Amino acid sequence: MNQNVLITGSNRGIGLALVREYLGRGDTVFAACRNAGAELPQTGAIVVDGIDVTDPGSIARLVNKLERSKIGLLINNAGILETDHLGSLDFDGVLRQFQVNSLGPLRVTAALLPLFRDKARIGLITSRMGSISDNTSGGYYGYRMSKAALNAAGMSLARDLKPKGIAVAVLHPGFVRTDMVGGGGNVAPETAAKQLAVRMDGLTLENTGAFWHASGELLPW
């Protein structure tokens, strides 16, 4: 059954690949981003640009743009990565990452609550770098902390939204070749998007709140 899908951070990388994946399935895709760029407008998605997930007014404009469209699937993909290490910490950078990576998805999800249809699903694109028990190399304080906070928010959302019939997945896409990681990585964005879509297909109220690798592996908190 076709559905309305909203994807944040949709103008490049994983977000753009997710837009194409869901359009290919025949869904109506609302693609939210700060700057649309050249490729996104050509996909056929309904582009909602000028959206900054750290700005409540911007999120309100997104809700207004959606009007009364019922959202079946929300993928909170917008995120940033800044490199920091002990001895060279930029606390403003740490705060920026919290604003985008942790509070941004929560702001978007909370604002959209009236627009979710019955049995809607929510995906939070996180990172295994937010896993505390999986941290074997240290560093990346702002990114690790912000993703750990997102994971905690995902669990609370799963608990709070379950009575409403809404399921939540916390998803690590893998080490994806994107601009965020300087073009490194061992997974193509298109591959990650297909795997993430499969995880969302399998999301139910029975497994809501789980922390998944896109490949299907359950990850440690």
C-alpha cells in the first residue's frame, strides 16, 4: 500500500538514496532539507527546503507545508559529524551536534504527532558510535554523545508511542560512503537505503525500540 513518507536531511548521501528508494516503491515522498541542491528536485519528490531541524519556526513551516497529509513513515536522517578529541575539544561544536543529532529528530517527531496515521512507523538514523559498550577507540565526543542521546530518545519514543500503535526503530546505516565521512566507507548509499527500508518493513510493535544495524544485526547499547 502506498504511503506518505517524510525524510529529513534528504538532499544528499543516505537521505537522497532513501528518497529514491521510497519513490521507487511508489510512495509519496516529502523530502525535507536545508538546501535542495541539484539532484533532489529531479527525483520527483515533494521538496520542502529551507528546513533546519534545530529551529522550531522552521519545523512549524514543515508541518504547515504538509497540511493535512497523514504520514505513514518518518525517517529522521538529518545529522552532522564534527571531529573532536580530548585536548582539542570545541564545546560549541559538541553543542551543535546535540542540537542537530539529538534534539532535531525529537523536535520533528513531536511536531508531527498530529499527522501520523494509524500504525505509522518512525526511523531514527543513528550510529553505532552512540553505543557505549561498543566504544573501543574513544574520541568523537560530540558525535558519540549526541548519538547516544538520540538512542535514549528513541527508546522513550518507542515506549510512549506504542499505545498509539506507532513503532520506532533506532538504525545504524553502516559505514556509508558519504560527504559526511569524506567519501570513505564501505557501503554505497543505495545499498544502505535498501537495507534500512527492509528494517523499516520489519518494524512492528513487538520489536519497537530495538537498535538495529541496517544489515539486520541487533546492536548493543
